[in-house]
Amino acid sequence: KARVFRKDTASKEIVYKLGKNIKDFTILGYAGKMTTLDQANAAYAVYVSKDGEEWDLVELSDKLNSRDTGNGGFKFVDLKPADTISGGYSWLKVEIRANSSTWENQIGHIKITS
């Protein structure tokens, strides 16, 4: 499977524009030692926007469904919003936050429901 990762230690973003209102998403994260919401929030941030200019942070659910990847202690985690998204948002931005390792905190899959 392909994954999105950073080539340096700075924060990086991936942005999606949909033609319809975003209601939900699931992001498959691939990260080391991630089992709590605090760890997920330190590694990732998710934002929504109506115009692609002004962004609102989405609160993530604490139900991460963390599971072993079978690869050296890495975990797969499901990042989902804590509540249904409403308000006419059509843009989704996922940030892999800065840390000291380029290979840590990756994105394996994103599903957006509108």
C-alpha cells in the first residue's frame, strides 16, 4: 500500500476540495506508539473550510481503533471527527505535524463522505 509521508521534519499538508458538503471522514494514520487522542493530536491536525482560505480545526474522536501493523511497533489508527461535520464545508486539509523523524506519522488512506 502507498503512504503519504514527509521528506523533512517540518509540518506538511494535503488538501482536498469536494463539490459537496463534507459530513464525515476517516483517515488511516500510520504512526509509532500512537494509542491515545493526545498522541494523535500531537501527530495530526485536520481542518475544514468553506472557501479554501479560512480553516476550522476539527476535533478528533478519541476512538482511534489503534492496532499493530506488524512492522516494528508501528500502529494503524483511524482518525475520525468527534461529531458529524455540518455547515457547508467543501475543503478538507490534513496536516502531518512536525517532529524529529521524517518517516514517523504517515497517511495511508483518506475516505471523505459528503
